[in-house]
Amino acid sequence: MNNTLRLSLSGMSCAGCVASIEDAINSVAAVKSANVNFAERTVTIGGDVLPQQVIAAVRNAGYDAAELNGLDDEADKDQAEKRYYFKLLKQAGVAALLGVPLFIFGMAGLLPGLEAVNARLFWFGIGLLTLLVLFYSAGHFYSGALKSAKNHNANMDTLIALGTGSAWVYSMLIVALPDLPVMAQHAYFEAAAIIVALINLGAALETRARGKTSKAIKRLIGLQPKTARVIRSGIEQDITIDEVGFDDTLRVRPGERIAVDGVIIQGHSTVDESMLTGEPIPIKKKQGDTVVAGSINKAGSFLFQAKKIGKDTTLAQIIAMVRSAQSAKPQIGRLVDKVSAVFVPSVLIFAVLTFLAWTNFGGAEQASTLAIVTSMTVLIIACPCALGLATPISIMVGVGKAAEYGSLIRNGDALQQARKLNVIVLDKTGTVTEGRPSVTAVLAAGNWNEDTLLQWAGSVEQGSEHPLAEAIVAAAKEKHLPLLAVEQFSAIAGQGIKANLAGKTVLLGNRRLMNDNAIDVSSVLGEVIKLEQQAQTPMFIAVDKQVVGIISVADAIKADSAAAVQRMHKLGIKVVMLTGDNRVTAQAVAKQLGIDQVIAEVLPQDKADVIASLQAEGNIVAMVGDGINDAPALALADIGFAIGSGTDVAIESADVTLMRGSLHAVVDAIAISKVTVRNIKQNLFGAFIYNVIGIPIAAGVIFPFTGLLLSPMIAGAAMAMSSFTVVTNANRLRFFTPQESKS
């Protein structure tokens, strides 16, 4: 059994922590996978493992963790984030109260030098005050650095602790040793304090901005009502959502949210499912129809029976799927994690080399000053927070935005890959069409009449679950024709059905079924061709090897399918229709929609082969389908899109589940993929270019030419603001509207 466990993490400070925590968790027996979401400060673990085991492993690695069970835990996590935000603001404020006046008075020449004894006592007092400030405002950096050192790791805390710590130690040495060269006699107490203030302020701003990225999850959680009105022993009572049991009868009044998934047993109404599916028009619901948790009852009151409760509801599964996708790493994210894991140790080595270079080649008088300033600045500016946030923060917003428009993305690779698609393969029934076919023509041959033909057809089809079979049975019942008992019923994949009725062998299906059974269809072939040219699906009925008539079924094309295909063409995507239906009917549908290529009369087991052949030509292929027979093709395609109203097997096989039946959702998902990956690249460029340019300048490469050094305080501000900039840039995705690209 492969369970999923979510933990909230604390003590994470940079992307380097991601690899440390994942390695620690993966070392636990029975753990199948571990994905740390640095942006959300959570980890999703796959495997049959106890939470206590994983938490112990995380703590042994120098961090802390707590299990996230349900919606209340998410609310507690939000409150913890708010407390952390205000704590960071206080820590920044305390450090600024010391650092800013020291900086201003120092620039104005109002602070004493280091020559006189009284001045040294003043600076000694400032040093002790700075130590107290560092203890309060930077204590978490020092403790984090110590934990990392004990576990033979280095992270952002290590860089900040070494940078500010070396500034304080150097300044105290200056105060204690009056015989140092004049050029070296400069205390950096204000620098240490202001650096800590700026880093804490940047972290606070990042935390606040980061909270906005998970609005999709918060919105979904907000759809779950806290209580439900249940009827037990004839008495109506309000109970908490956790107390609702399987098969309980619940009443829903106008304007109320539906508490759990179920089936209407009395009454009727219209239900707004737009918050789950993105479909704006309320749907009429009557007895026997299903309702889902989180949707809103618009008008009318009804009773329904609970069929899915707790974690099994559609809403809970959507939340779990969105969380899983937000925590998953695309290829580009895994690469960044690997880079980040070696980044901090590399910076430490570079800082040591910088110190040694200036000590040996910086000139006799100013060597020590330049060495301490440059190495400290390198340590401060190089913190890889922005690098670690670049990918997950955009993934979180992108996946949430896709969910907002009815596309549930299961993994990060699907989000990254969707932008590359150049071929989209569409199933016909239920994907391009409504999936609710109806009988349009009954043509009897020989001595048969239309009612008898429809009665026999409905009788043999009553054992089939195919949508075309349901249409025929429904048409027979609508005419009040009694259905007869059949024997030896068998479904022939991709062809039709065979059964015995009244001692006769009945075949009902397509031309291939007739050909395989050596049945002559020439007498009705002209009518069949006419019907096929009208995008209808004619089926032959043969009794004891003789064709006795035709029943034609048509499945209406969805109103927006043509517009969605046009949007695909505008993106440069070739559209292919892959169907088991006959070629003429498929061609007629394709002509109405402007589809580029039709592959018809394909058996279910051969659909995956078609996908493979398209991929062999070098195409990046998506498959869109909704049936069991689409599952292998959905799984094999580079990206599988399953219509959410389809079968569970199809949905489980797909990378993206479309909660609404419109093909526009496919194009929306592609548009969101493009803009999300573009956003990731912007973030990565900003983070990399910042370090590529910042670190050499911090090391002093321009000093010999300009006489300028990068101030450690400016480095601290730049480091803090780089993370905030990345998060802010990712949040721009929240305002993206894929529908803008619709024609």
C-alpha cells in the first residue's frame, strides 16, 4: 500500500535545505518518494510509513516537522505563518533601532574614533548591545548554522551567521587592539545589525507574498462547509461535517453549499459547480443525479444520500491532487535542487579564497580591512533563497491557476511539458461530442417494421454500457416498447454485440461486424452512406445472417468544440481525431470542426499504437479522452487529458483531469503551462544573474579599477529583496486569464 503523508516543515532557510531533508526522509525504510516544497515549507511523502519515523528523521537532520492531517491543520499552518511574519518584523525592527542610528551618526561624523580610552569603552558598550541584538534578531540564523554544522551541511544560515558573526568578532578585535593600522580601525557593528534587519525584513515580505501563492488551495478549502443538515430517525439536525456518515440522508436548502458527494433521492434544483469545474452555467439536477461537495444549491430544496465522505469526496480529491502537483518537481526544478545543494559549500570556499587573496595582495595598510569586508559581503550576497524559490513558487501559482479554470494537473512535468505540444489527439464520443447520443433514424428492411426493429435492438442492447446502446434502449423505452429477454449476450470490442433472442442469432453493430460474419449489406448501403455523410452513426441489425434494418444514432458536437480547435491551430498545434467510429461519420465531424487528420475505425487496443507512431515521428503528443478504452493511450501520450466526467480509470491514467467537458480547458492548460514556464525562467534568470554578477563584485573585482567596494549592508538588502522579487514575479501569474486568447 502506498499512502501519502504531508508534513509542515520548520527550520528551512534556503534551497540547500531541500536536499538535506529529502535525503534524510529517503533514508527511512518504506519511503517511496519525498518532495519538499520550499515555497510552501511542506513535504509530501509517498510510502507505507509512520509519521513518527519521518518526523524523527527530519529532526535528526537538524530541522523540525509536524503532520498535516486536514483542513483545520491548514488553518493552523496559516496562523503559524502569520505569527512568523510578525516575529520577523519585530526582529527586523529591533536590529534597525540599533543599526540605522549608528549608520546615520557615523556618516555625519558624530561618533567617536577608536583612539581614546573613553571612546573604546563606548564602542565596547555598542559591541555588547550589538551582541544582544544579534542574539534576539539573528538567533535563528546562528542556531540553524550550528544544526547544519552538526549534520555536516551548510545552508543560508551558515552564510549569514559567518558574515555577521565575522563582522562582530572583527569589530570587537578592533576595539580591543589599539595598535592595528589606521586603515583597519573601522567597526562594523552597524553593518551587522542592518544586515540582519534587512534580511529579516526581506524574509517577512517574502512570507507575506508567499502566502498569496496558495490562494487556490485556500479557496478550495473554503468551499467545504463546516456543518451539514442530516435527517436521522425522521429528525433534522445540524452536525459537523466530520460526523456525516455513509448513506446518511441530508437536506440542502436554497443558497447552501453541498457538504459531501451523493445522489439526489427527492426534489430537484439547479446547482452551481463553477468553483470546481470553471463552468459558469448552473446545472439542472433531479432525482438520481449526483451532486458534489463544495457546489452551491441555487434554487429549490432537495434530499440526497451521502455516497462519498471525508477524504473520498471529489473536493477532497481535487485538493489532494492540486497539493500533489504543487509539491512535485518538474525537470528544471530537480536541476535547481542539485545546483543549490553544492552552491553554499562553493560560496564558503570562494569567501575563503577572497579573504586570502586580499590578505596577500591587498596592500600593507588596507589588506585586513578589504579582506574582512569582501569576504563578509560575499557570504551575505550569495544566499541562494531566490534560486530555491524560483521554480516551486511559480509551480504553486500555475497549478492553482489551472485548477481555477477546471484543469487538475497531477505533476510538475506535465505543467512543464504542455507548452511543447505540437499534436493533440482527440477521442470523438464524449470529448468532441456531447457523449449523449440519441436515435435519429430507424429504417426497417424486408417484412420488418420500425417498432419491431427498435424493440429487438433495444432488447439486445440492454446488456451493454456503451453510450450508443443507451441511446437505443432509451428510444425503445420512450415508445413504451417492452424489452425482451436475450441469451448468450457478448460484446465484440470495436464492432458491436451478438445475442440470441427468440431462438434467433442477432448481430447489431458496424460494417466490420457484418463483414466478419459474411453478411451482405448491399441492400441498405446507399442509406448508410447518406447517414454517415450527415455525421450520424448508422448500425446494421442482422437476424440469422440477414440484414433486417438500420438504426442511426447521432451524437451532437459540443457547441464550443470548433472554437477550441481554432485556438489549438493558433498555437501551431496539429489536431487529430482518433475514434473507433466509422470513417465517413468521423470525417463528417472533423470537417465541421476543422480537424487536420482523422484516424477512424480503430480498435481500443490499437489506440496506444497510434499515439506511439505519432511520437516516433518526433512529435510531442497529447491525448484527450474520457473512456476506459482511452486509458492506455492517455498513459502513453506525453500528456494525457482526461475529461472529468469520464471513467475513473481514464482519470487515473491521465496527467491532467479536466473538470469541465469543454476542449477550451485543454487550451487553457497549455496557455497556463506556457506562461508558468516563462515565469520560472524569468525567476531563474533573475536568481542566477544576481549571483553571477553580485558575487564577483562583492569579492572586489572592480576595486582595483574604480576604488569601489560593495557595502555588506547593500549586499544584505540585495539578497533579501531578490527573494521578495522572485515571489512577487510569481504572483503575477495570479492575474493571468487564459480566456483572453480565445477568439
